Amino acid sequence: MLIRLLSPVIHLFYPHCCEICGKDLPAADDLLCLRCHDTLPVTQFHRYEGNPVANIFRGRVQIKHAMAAYYYSQSSGMQHLVHSFKYRQRKDIALWLGRQIGYMLQESPWISEIDMLAPVPLFPSKERSRGYNQATLLANGIAHIIKKPVLSKALTRLQFTRTQTRQGRTDRWQNVATVFSADPRVVTGRHILLTDDVITTGATTEACSQALLDAGASVSVCSLAYTTR
């Protein structure tokens, strides 16, 4: 009761602001103001097959379903949110965005097929340096809503790979084609939802999916955002 009474005073001196526009927010557990939340570029890919993310993998790897929740767009603020949780230690943003994906997946006609989630792994030294794997945080947020387990060690990254930001699809594929391994003891016979932050060419996702398939799993893909750049 005391905390509730003092909340307006505390909020006066320690305002909670929208992560995109900086507008003061009324509730401490809010992340975005209503305006910025409503301008996030939702793709609706979770609602239909043959969407642009699913089409990336057609004829390349046997993925059952694929989606991305948002378009990756600087003008919408999505780039700012992604950079905040990847490079500025804002784990809370990744968990919040994961929950938003989870709400979307609840509307998906195929989510009941999923047995568990597996995040795209970082190389161990990179994860230690960052302090966390952002794909795991997203998966944890999703799992909180759809009530499926997260297997953070289902996939292993065997080699360190250079940044792929400015590479094309062929170079990206050559960079990651043999660097992932899946544990058949935990994935064989299971339908895995592979989670990642941003899909561009899909090379990393394809390599992870192939490792899971080789270990006896079936695979669907879920990404926070999709970009064609």
C-alpha cells in the first residue's frame, strides 16, 4: 500500500520513458508508448504459409513453417530496439519482444505442433563477452507465452565466424555451413522452433536447421524481424 501511495512521487523523480521516442510512461512495466507500439511494423507472417520468410528456404532446406514478427526498419524504431538488446545490455527489451512474438504465435494455426524452442547459438567466447545470447532471451520470452520448453544447448556453434553484416547470401552460407551441431539425444523426433533475432539472407538459420534435421528433428523457424537489405 505504501509503495502504491508513493508511486506518483517516485515516478516524478525517476520517470520511465518510452524506449523509442522518450515520452514519459505511466507504468513502470511499460516499454513503449501506445503510439510507438502501434507503429511497430508487424508482418502478419505468422498467419499464413508462403510468406517471404518461408520462401527464403523453399528448395533449400525442409522447414515446415517460418515467420518473422516484424519488419526490420530504422524508421519504425525496430533497429533501435534490436541494437539496445544486442549491444547495450538491455535484456529486458529482448524478453519483452519475445513475449510479443509469443502472443502472435498463439494466433498461428501451427503452433500446437511445436515441442520445444531452440535458439540460434553464439560462439561460447562471444556469449561470455556479451554476457548472454539474445536469441535465448527472445526464446525465453516466447516460451513464457506459449508454454513450451527452451533447450538452450540443443544447438552448438563449433567455430567462431566473422561478422556477416555486409556479406551476400553465398558468402554468408560459406561462412556458417559447417559451424553448427545439434544434439540428437534431445532433438530426435521433436518438432523444434528455431529462434533468432533478425533474418536477412537466412544463411545462419538454414545452417542451424540443417544441423537439427541431420540430428533427426523437424524444424520451424521464428525470427523477431526480417530485412531484405
